Amino acid sequence: MIDKILSDYRDNLFIDKEHPVFRGSKFIGRQGVEAKKMKHLRHFISEDAVTWSVCRTLSRLDPAYWLKRIIEEAFNRTNGDIYSSGLFLWHDVPAPKARLKCLLNSLPSKRQHGI
């Protein structure tokens, strides 16, 4: 796969291209050097750029216009039935045991480091 990086992150955004967050420490590191997150934003298939553009666009629209329809589609429910649905964002859940095992197995062993 070609690893194409755009010269300007704004070419990847649809909306709010000059938002102050892009001049913050997550994007511009010490001494004005580009932070890793900025490089991700400039990648031509950047998930960060898509997320920013979609969420910023939706935040400017009246939720009555789009939220009900998304919930109906996502939960296959209609009309008043959608109000019995739940949507929890950023809810902490434990990592699956298989993921923890994979992470532990990827750690360098003590023998490799002479410990």
C-alpha cells in the first residue's frame, strides 16, 4: 500500500479547517515540530480527518434532523420504539482476556535483556 502523506492537513478536512485545536500540543509539538497526531491527520486515508469532518458537520445540524434516523437504522427500530434503546459513548469496559494475553506475550522476555 502506498503511504501517501498530504503536505497540508487542511486538504483532508471538510469543515473547520482552521480550528485552534490543530495548533495545540497534540498536533504541534515542542519548538513547532509536527507531532505524530498531525502526521496521522495528513495521511490520505486518515480516520482522524473523517471523524473530525463527520462529527463537526453533525454538530452544526439540528439533531432532530439526523439523530432519530441514525438510531432507527443502527438499532433497527422505528418511531417511539427508539426511546427504549440505549447508547453509551466512552463507557469503560475491560479489555478482552485474549487481548491482555496477546499484550503480555509481546513483552520482551527477561532472558532477552539479561535479567
